[in-house]
Amino acid sequence: MKKDSLETRLGMFVGVALIAAFIILETIGGLEVFKPGYRIHAYFSSVQELTEGAPVKMAGVPVGRVERIAFADNRVKVTMKLEPGAPVKTDSKATIKFTGLMGQNFVAIDFGSPDAPRVENNATISSTELPDFAGLMTKLDNVATGIENLTKSFTGDKIDNLLGPLVDFVKQNREPLSDAIQNIRDISAQISAGKGTVGKLIFDDALYNSALATVTNIQDAAAEARLAVADARKIISKVNAGEGTLGKILTDEAIYRDAAASAANLREILEKINRGQGTAGKLVNDEALFNNAKATLQKIDKAAEGLEDQGPLSVLGIAVSSLF
């Protein structure tokens, strides 16, 4: 009976010890050694109180734990053991985050790009560094100190020293300032009533309609100008394509050759005229012909004067006698 009781107690003790060992291993992450998976590495400038056994998450879902933290080349190497199904890509990035002001730090891994391949065992992924929480608190403390100093500068004697000259100026110029304020009120009232140039500019519908019509005319003119430019572009395109009279003149080589030949012929004719060749050349350059033409014109002029002295009948008689 005693033997059975001793064996029962021993069995209960072993069971409790196994349960306690399981709980301890699960707490410190020791069971990860026996679970299947693969390892990846990431390097950080600071792990920010990250500890071994801390969880590794993707989109908030735990996919593994931190297995080892060690120094390597002036940086901190973090080795993580992940579950076989963790979809870590070669361009995924690891970031150390914290769950709260007093929470445990963990490693967050993003998904990476969809087309990137999966990482292999013992691969190294890139990392991103978040600002140190202690550094942020130090900066916030400095900001708070600066705000406190600023508020102190606007209290007590300092604010009196700042506003004192302004108060004295207002007291010394109370009447001119009152008149200026009253003038501003009068001007505002006139503008509100539509009086004066500014009031008419604001409230006169005729001026608004005129301005609207002017803008409309400008828009119409701009539209017509755009149409004219489009037509000009079409004409230029047709000319460049050799269409129409102008296009043929500018692009037809036969017309160009004919024009060049005509110009050469005209140049040759002018050269002959300058040398006195041909009828036109003699008319232009022969002085004897010029003198004969001049003498003939003088005789005609004298004959005309003689006819003016004769009467109509005498002229008729001379003409008849000359005929018979």
C-alpha cells in the first residue's frame, strides 16, 4: 500500500515537473529549437532593448521568434527563426517596434513586393531603423523647455517693456487715430452704398456686364485666331505637299527650271540692250536715232502751230488739194 502511494506521488511529481518545464520553455522560447522552420538575419545599429525570444511578426501575426542577438562589424546581428509558412521575400525589410510605452519590443517584417522570390535558409534581409524612443523624449523635453522659456518672456515686466511704447503711442495719438478709423468707416460705408469709383466697380451691374462682354469678345477673338492658325497650318501643309498653284510653284522643279531659264533669257536681253544690239538696243543707245526723232517731233510741232493759224476751211482746202 505504501509502495503504491510512493509511486503515485513520484508520478505526480514528474508530471508537475514536466508541465513546469514546458511552461518555462514556452515562456523563454526554448521550444523553438524543436519546431521546424528556417532562419534569417538582419543587421541594426541599435536593437532598442530587444531581447532573445521576442516575437517576430508580419502584419501583426506572429511568425517566429528572435533566436540570437550578437555584435557583428560595429552593428548588431539579429538571428530570427521563422515558421515554414512565413512568406518573407528577398526585398522584405525588418524593423524593431514596440507594442506600447511599457510593452515588449518585437521585430516586424513587411511582405515585400509580390514578384520577389522567397528567402532561403540563413538569408540576410535589409532593415530599417526607427527613431529611438529615448531620443524622441529628449527632443520633446527640449521643445517643452523652449516653450516654457517663451512663455516666461511674455510674462511680468518683459511684456510690459514690450507693450509699453505701443501703449504710449496710442495715448499720444488718440485723436488722429480716431479720425483715421472714422474715415475708414465712412469709406467703407460709401463702398457698401455703391458710391465712388471702388463702389461702382463692385456694385455696378453695367460695368460687370461690360467686362463680361469684353471677356466674351476676347474669347471669341481667341477662338477665331485659333481657327485662323489651323487654316494657315492646313495651307502650309498643302503647300509643302505640292498642292495648289503656290505649292506647285514652290515644289515643282520643272517650274523652277522654266523660271530660271526665263530669268537667264531676260538677263541676256538686257545685256544686248545695254550693248546697243537689236531694235530696242538701238532705240536706247543710238544718239542719231534720238536726234532724228527729236527733229521730227519739232517739225510736227511747227506744222501744228501753222494749222492753228489757218482757218478750218483753209485746212480743208489744203487737205483736198493734197489729195488731188
